[in-house]
Amino acid sequence: MEKTKLSIQDLTIIALCTAVIAVMAQISIPMPMGVPMTMQTFAITLAAVILGAKKGTVAALAYLLLGAVGAPVFAGFTGGFQYFVDPTGGFLLSFPLMAFAIGYGAERCHSSSLIYVLWLSLGTAVNYVIGVLFFCLITKSGVMTGIIACVLPFIPTAVIKAVLASVMGFRIRERLVRLAWN
């Protein structure tokens, strides 16, 4: 069985992507139902496209671990384990799965490929499904309330963020490959 080793270059780009996720989380707009609109999903998509499935997942996990131990990396410069069990905790917990799905598609397809769009959509759907489930469990709300609070207001910006992150991510990925970064 072959072991995969992360190079210093791999660790550096993973750390940079983790930092980008933390910075983008601070761009946050409060919404009426308590789920803020943030740029975290943009950053997760960007990291997944640049890094691919496994390394993108590592960046997302590193971000969550930083937040879990109290580093102020979550929206509003917050951190701590309690954010995993609040109404938005499901969105946070879905990030590694989201990164894996989008990164998997990015590794195998080009940004204009229908297959990539399906993987991107799957990653986004995972984020919404887990986020809505947690929201409903924590707030003791119905599924329709969860969809109204956590999905419907976010669809237009989710599409814009996914497109921009994908375009930027594939361009960065191409340049890194040209620089012999794999």
C-alpha cells in the first residue's frame, strides 16, 4: 500500500487556503432568521477547486479544528466548540464533505464540464441539507421553516459565489500546475 505524503508546498497551500476560509468567514451579513450570509462557502469552493478532494478536505478540517479550539475564525471573529451545536453548526460540519465533493469534481473535470457542475451542485446540496437538518433539530423547527431560513434567501448569492470561486480556483490551479505544483 502506497502512503501519500504531503510536501512542504502542499502544507503551505493547505494552510493558505485555511487562512482564506477564516478571513472570508468574517464577511458576514446578518439575516432575519439567524443564519448569516457569509463568504465561507465561496472560500470552501475555492479551496476545493485549487487543492482537490483530499487536500481541500484537509483545509476545511483544519479550519474547523481551529474554530473548535477557540481560535476566532468563525463568522464574527468567534470560535469554540459551542458553534457546532448552534443553529448554524450543520453548515460548519458540512464543509469537509462539501470540499471533498467539489474537489473530486475539480480533479476530474474542467470548470465548463457538466460533470463538474454536478459535483459542485452536490457539494452545495450537502451543505444545505446538513445545515437545514441541524437548524431544524436545534431550533425545533419544521423542514419548511428551515428551507425558508437557510436555503431560499441564499440561492442567488450561492450561484454567484460558486461560479466566481470555480473560475478563480481553476485559474489558480492551472497556474500552480504550470509551476509544477501537484
